[in-house]
Amino acid sequence: MDATTSAHYRSVFRPDLFAGQRIWVTGGGSGIGRCVAHELASLGAEVLISGRSADKLERVAAEIAEDGGRCHWRAFDIRDEEAVKSNIAAMLAQHGPVQGLVNNAGGQFPSPMMMISKRGFEAVVANNLTGGFLMMRELFTQCMQSSGGAIVNMTADFRNGMPGMAHSGAARAGMSNLTMSAAFEWAHAHVRVNAVSPGWVASSGLDSYGPAIQPLIKELKNHVPLRRLATEAEISAAIVFLLSPAAAFISGVTLQIDGAASLGNPLYPSIDHAGSSAFEGFHRANTPEVLK
């Protein structure tokens, strides 16, 4: 589905759900982060987005403004501790307290485990675990410790391991465990911490993989019992729910969103079918080139 400027995000949540709130989305310049930023803005939130590419962030902020929402952006690397500290301080000084954080930024590359270098392993862990920890810690110490809030961390479908991406699996499992620790330690400050664990999503990240992987991507749906990939809007809806007041007694969980792909065994193969219906809430969603 391609964007039309006259359309609006079709969220299942009420339009004023986050009115008066500021919510920060890391990795907000593309993919799932872009979708989440759009949905939150459509629900009344003042959205703060960050990432490494100023051009992407500026483009998303312009999209949200065109749709009638409010969005501010800052470009920095979440792996840089001093950059995290200073940019959070600057955002808070300029815009005020933040009530929510979506720790979405991350990335990885496919590789057999025996071929992953120490540098490559540490880079993926920094992207998917350390950077998220720094964002959580700084927003807690600089803001949420005194005013409360909700955090949703991004992991991946690691519960049966991640062969071919062992570095990412280790980092994502670490983020899930960090989520539980933070939920317990920060409950006294009225801060809830949860995570989502998406399976395969029809998002722009699929186009980042090389020619050797792309034929496999086209076949991914055949390994999902629902016989399709998730839409970005389906991941966003779960994140929005965990940020919302309806999840006020949910903290420390990692919500699996994989269409049951991580379940089953060779003795009971999934039954083939035409595929289930998808929720297509994001009016500006773009189909990845590899899936066209």
C-alpha cells in the first residue's frame, strides 16, 4: 500500500489516547519506527524521533506534520553514551518531560556464527542491546524517575535461537531480560517496561539484505502458520497497547508477534492455505521491493 496525502492513519485506538503526552521513538526514520511514530501522532502524542540519518528523520517529521501531527527529531547514535545523555537533556529542556519511550532502533546482518568477528558481534550487541539500555537509563534518570512513564523495547523472535544471526539473537534475548529487570527495579517510580518480539515483518528492513538472502525472504511466508508476514501496523498496534492505560498492570513481559512461526515441529507441519487477513492501518506504508 502506498501513501496518499489525503488519507490518515487508521488506528484501532481512540484519537485522543495520548493527548498531552510526549513519546520518544528511536529508529523513527524508517520501517517499524516510522509507522509507530505516525500512529502515536495520530493518537494525539507529541512525537520525538531519533536515529542516525537526519534526512530520514526530517522526512518522517514532515510526513507527520502534513498529516496534522506534531513531531520533533534529533540525529545521533544511541551507541554513543555522551550523545545519548546530551541529546536527551536537550530534548527535555526544549520540549518538556517524556511519558513514553519506544526503544525501536537496531539492526543486524546475516552470518554463520563461526564467521562472526568480535567486532561484528559487538557492533550488533551495541545496536540492539547497549544502545537501548543507554536510552532507558538516561530517560529514567533525567525524567521518568520523578514523573513515571512507559517503555516498550524492541526484540526479535529469538525463543528458539536465531541460527544465522546468533549475534542478534543474543542481543535480543538480553534486551528481553533487561526489560524484566527494569520492570522490577523501576516499578516504584510508576514506570512500566515491556518488550515486543516480532517475527518476520513486511518492512523496509527486508531490502537491506543482499542478493543471496532475497530469494529466501520471498519464501518466509511459507514458514508461518498464518501464511503471511506481519504488517508494520500490526507491530505498532501492539506497541501502542503496551504504552496505553489499558496495559497499566502489564510490566516485564515480552509479547510474541510472529503468527505462530516459532511454534510447531516436523511431526505436525502447519496446514497450507491462502493466508490470513492482515491489518493495514498505516496509510503511508510502502511494500518492500523484495516482496513486490
